[in-house]
Amino acid sequence: MGVILLVLLLALVLGGLGFAAHVLWWIAVVVFIAWLIGFGVSRGEGAGSRRRWYGRW
């Protein structure tokens, strides 16, 4: 009985981890696309402008 509960608990933890990893991948894709858009906007501001879209880091 204890082994069955341990296996079910392990499956639940790994399933939850898989879902969280999937969500994190989608968040990473959205952030990367926003970074690409910001990079393109900063390139299109002109040669004389050295200001970046994300401020001073």
C-alpha cells in the first residue's frame, strides 16, 4: 500500500513539474519576442540616437 502511494505521489509531482515547465517555456517565448521587438525598435530610432528602449542598465 505504501509503495502505491509513493508511486502516485511521485507521478503527481512529476506531472506538476512538467506542467510548470511547459508554462515557463511559453513565458520565455513571449519575453524573447518582446525583446526582439524592442531590439528592432531601438535599431529603427536612427543613427544619432543612442538611447535604448529599456533605459539605462
